[in-house]
Amino acid sequence: MKMAFRWFGENNDSVTLDQIRQIPQTSNIVWSLHDKVAGDTWSEAEITKEANFIKAQGFEIDVVESVNIHEDIKLGKVSRDKYIEIYQDTIRKLSKVGVKVICYNFMPVFDWMRSDLAMPLKDGSTVLAYDADIVEARSFEQTLKDFSDGALGYTLPGWEPERLALLAETLKAYQSITEDQLWKNLEYFLKAIIPVAREYGIKMAIHPDDPPWSIFNLPRIVNRVEHLRKILSLVDDPHNGLTFCTGSLGSTSENDLPAMLTEFIDRTPFMHIRNVKREDRLFYETSHRTQDGSVNITKIIEVLHAHNYQGYVRPDHGRMLWNEAARPGYGLYDRALGIMYLWGLWDAFQQKSK
Ligand SMILES: [Mn+2]
């Protein structure tokens, strides 16, 4: 596995590349142009500048997360073709600087949802948490306020102000979109994008829904084994792949993660690994350690090792430790601990197999 760390760019992240370099065997930065909103053109100059900056600090830039998909594509509007052309163009440009994988998602309106950005655990660390009772009872306005208050001044990926400004209008547009329609719109997108990805040697990696169920009556179609199977068959090509996120998929007991990973491993260019603890209608993010959560991280690494996994892995979110002030979920310390746990497991399986 190739280890990677998500970084939000100079002056947009509390973590520095100098710090990331000191985490053992972390070769790749997962990056993006974070000031872009869905549908924006990414210029060659902007892409090259960011990629070269990261490369000059000693990292590889193989994975971009995310190139966001304009809502018109998800809604199947006539204007989608224009946005698909822009997306194809971005794929071409990213391939020129050596990008190999693009992570994206097809969630309507919201990339992810939590009820709490800093729920305290017994040890004094804080974590992202999702309490279905709170989410269902809370108004949109309150959710937006909580997210903006809890983000310590950072924009949260997926919760950019530009996106939220159009919220009411977008939600209204989705009222007529069924799951079936969303499937058709995803198929249309994949059939337009994957041939370009193939031509330019880029693997597209769709991220599952987070949480893995419908929220606010919006359709969601990327959260169960049969969904993933269907997505891969819509365009049966290795360039149409998955971001296998153990935290998102693992937030429901309905998903058997080791079995799913075994089934999909050849179509999984990118892994997000984190643990979550499930309790009734609540889940919260924990340390990566298997015993601390409900996801068997040990088994996940065992599957990766057994298949001599050559793709990219990043620790997904981490707890906030030692009074670190960082973008919720994206502190340095717990993600660094997570990487060492993942390498520890990998090295142990490696030793055993010799
Ligand atoms: Mn993830």
C-alpha cells in the first residue's frame, strides 16, 4: 500500500508538509484546488503550481480529492453536458502533472453530515459524531450554524459557503429526483467520463455516502454492497473504481467490510481507513485501533496485505488530541497515530507471510 495524507493547501491547513514528512513512510499528499467550487474550470497553471509546490516538498501527488460534481449533473439537467465537458477537461489536465486517481462522490447537496464536530470521549479527546435523533430534530439553519461555529474558521470540505448559498434552491430541485433517476444520472456521468479517464490513465474512485443512508429525504445510492456492484457494472472498466471508506461504509452493521473489500479490491484504487463506534442510533469516530471501534481494521489490512495491495491508503478522520486546534477530523496527531497502526498491522502480516 502507498500511504497518503490529505492536505488542504498552504495557509488553509493547520498541518504543514514539514510535519507530514516526519510521519514514517508517507509518500503521497492527497490534494485538490480547494478554492474551486463544483463546475469551475481548473486551469493548467493552477494545477501545475499546486502540484509542483507539493512535489518540491518531497511528496508525490498521485491522488486528487476531490473534483466535485456540479449538482446539475446529479440532477440530470440539460446544462449537465457543459459541466461534464469541464470535468473531462480537468481529468486531462490532471493527468498531465501525473495524477493517477481522482476521488469524488455523488451525494446530493451534502458531502457528509454529523450532529457534533467535537464530541468529547472519556479520555478527553474529541471526535466527529452522528446522532440520528439530533440530526432529525435539528433545523437546517441550526445545522449550518453548528457547522460554521465548530469549524474553527476553516471551511469544511463539502460545506463551502458558495455551495450553501444555493441550498434552498438545490433542495427544491431534488424534490422530484427519485433514486432511480439518480442512478440514471450517475450512469450518464460515468459513460461520459470513464472513456476519458481510460484514455488519460486516471482511475476514478467514487466515495460512498456518509452516513450510509438517506438524509433529509434526499436520494442516496452509494452505501451498500449491491450499490457498489451496480456502479462497477455500469461501466465495467478498471478506470471506474471505488474509494473504499471503512468509516462511511462501516457506520452501518449491514455492511460486511472485509467481504466487500475482498470482492471489490481489484476495483479499489484508493482506501480511506478509519474506525467508528456504532451505538444504536449513534456513531462516533474513534482511534484506528480495531478494539476501539466497530470496524475490524485488522481484517481490512489483512485483506489488503493478502492481495499485495498497490493502491493508495489514507487515514481518514482522526480524533482531536492534546489540545490541537485543527479542521475537525483533520488534525495531525491522531491521523499520524493511525498511519503507524496501519503500518504496524501491515508489517506484522508481512513478517508472518515470510
Ligand atoms: Mn472517507
